[in-house]
Amino acid sequence: MSGTSADGIDAALVHISGSGTSTRITQLAFDTYPYPARLRELVLAISVPGRGSVDLLCELNILIAHFSSDAVKKIARKARVKLSDIDLIGSHGQTVHHLPRPKRTFGKIVRSTLQIGDPSTIAKLTGVPTVGDFRVADMAVGGEGAPLVPSFDYLMFRSKTRNRILLNLGGIANFTALPKNCSVTQVQAFDTGPANMIIDALMMKLYGKKCDAGGRIALRGSIVPELLFDLMSLPYFKQRPPKSTGREVFGTMLLPKILKYRARLRSEDLIATVTELTAFSVFDQYKRFIADQMRADEVLVSGGGVHNRAIMEALKDYFRPARVRRLESTGFSSDAKEAMCFAVLANQTISEQPGNVPSVTGAARPVILGKICL
């Protein structure tokens, strides 16, 4: 898995038995393999309309498959497992553009998305069957192609006694609402807005750093209500689910809007405010679209944002009396969750079972996801 932050490739080695609601999964090893700095810059550049070129996109599609294959080999070595003992690879790829809203063109209504890191190349370089390119099957039947993690959340984290929210804080924040004792048709999930994406972009602009490690700079700053509510006025927050978003809405194009405040504010105040935006927008979306049907008993948080103390403390304040905990409290790694998700989705695909949740993506029906590359 490589997320919208394009930091590198998360690789999880897991043992899976069963499929569907009988799926059981055990994590054997996990690690993150960073992209070379220049490669990350190229990925972020081609993700912005008008900045990329077809020849560079073509080249990066194969180059990222090579780095993904390297990640498979490294995680196998770490776990002391032979490549020949691995049955299957599930690869999400690197999203470079996501256009989930329907568009009429040439007499057709289309939704589109593009993940690079060719799965056929991964299969050939590793000798392991690979399932990839998961999102487009859902879009073909009217879905947004995202989020797909809710299928994993339902299979792994539904509870008979607790109303749970599974919150993932990657580049973009998304959550899954699981009412106690729910069926798959009762699952609600969507992207709530930015998680680390705006923070990271602003940190690079103001401090020349990739991220605010631990939220230390945010904790030194003061929240600026005027800027916070200016950012919360973006139309996405009022849009009803199903919905998904990405760099196209919450990317570097927002920096000029934020930097207008720079002349009269300290840099740490800007960082504190966009960090608060992450927690505030998550809670706002919960209150707008979920709370009337389900009052959360606990919020289980995963993704890189769990390491940002400013975000986690704000979430605890907003959601109280519900408990906000890292995913580790359930025995799963908060960093490995999304990589493990695509292992499970690959398992669903070869088991001929659907991997999307239509109530979440807006798809007309459940469908088997992905392409199987031998």
C-alpha cells in the first residue's frame, strides 16, 4: 500500500484463512520502505493536473512496480519466509488521480481513478500471483471506488456490543461507522477530509520538513478560529455521503488560502490550525452524518496520524465520552492496517467474493474487485 502522502510503500506479511465473514488474519511482519526523495517529488508532481506528462506517467507506472516488488522481497526476508511460500500479493498501487464524481463525456457517464505500479510487473518480478487495481470495478457499477477499507473494517472489527468508528489518518482521513451487531448493509463510511496532507504540505513550505513529527510544532502554536472556519467552508464538508476525496481537493492548491494569514500569524499557529482542522473535520462529519443514527462508544484510530499527539488529543476532546484509542488496543497494528486490508481484499478476489460495500461507495451492487496477474 502507498497512500496519498506518497511517503513510501507499506508492506505487511500476513497469514489468512477463510474468506468473507469467516476471514481470520494474523500479522507476521510489517515495515515501511520509503521512496527515494526524488521519486516522491515526481509522484506528487504528476498528481497535479497540468504538471505531469504521459511519458513520465508511463515510466513511473513500471518504476513503482519495481519498488513494490522490492518491498515484497524485503518483508519476506525480514520474516525469514521464502518467496516461494507466499501464495498471493495484494497491491493497491500509488494513486495519482481520483475523479469519483460522474462526468458526461462523448455520450457516456464515467468516473475514473488511476493507481500506478503495474501488478503484472510485480507478479513477474516476484514470481507470485498478484491482485491489483482494485478501485475501478466499483466505479464501473456507479461507485466512487473508495473507500475500500470499510470492507476490511466490517470483516475484522464489527462488535456485538459496541458502536465503533474505525478512523484512518493517512494523507486523507476516512472513517467507518459500525453499529453494534450490524450487517454489511448498515455500514457507513466515507472520506471526512484532510488528515496529514495539508499539514505535510505546509510543513514543507514553512520549515522544509516532510511532516510535523509527533505534532510538536502544532502543540507550540495557537489555533486561529478565523482560518479554521475559513477552511471548514470548503464545499466538500457539506456534501452528503457517499463521497471520497484526495489531493484534487485538499492538496497544495490550498496553500495560498492558508498563507494569506502568514503576515500576521506565527508559523506554528498556522501548523496548529491545520492540525486542528483534521480533528475538527472528522468530528464535524461524524456529527453531520452519523451521530443521529449511531452514537459512538469508541473510536479506533490507525494511520500515520496516530503519531501526532496534537491530533489525538483534539480527537479525545471532541469525542468524549467515547473512548479514542489506537488500533493496537485490538491487537492490530495502526501502521499496518491499510496494507493488511489489501491482503484481505486480494483474498476476497481469488475466493470470488465481493470486496466493495455498496452502501459506502454508492455502487449499484457488490462486485469482485481487482485484476489477477499470474
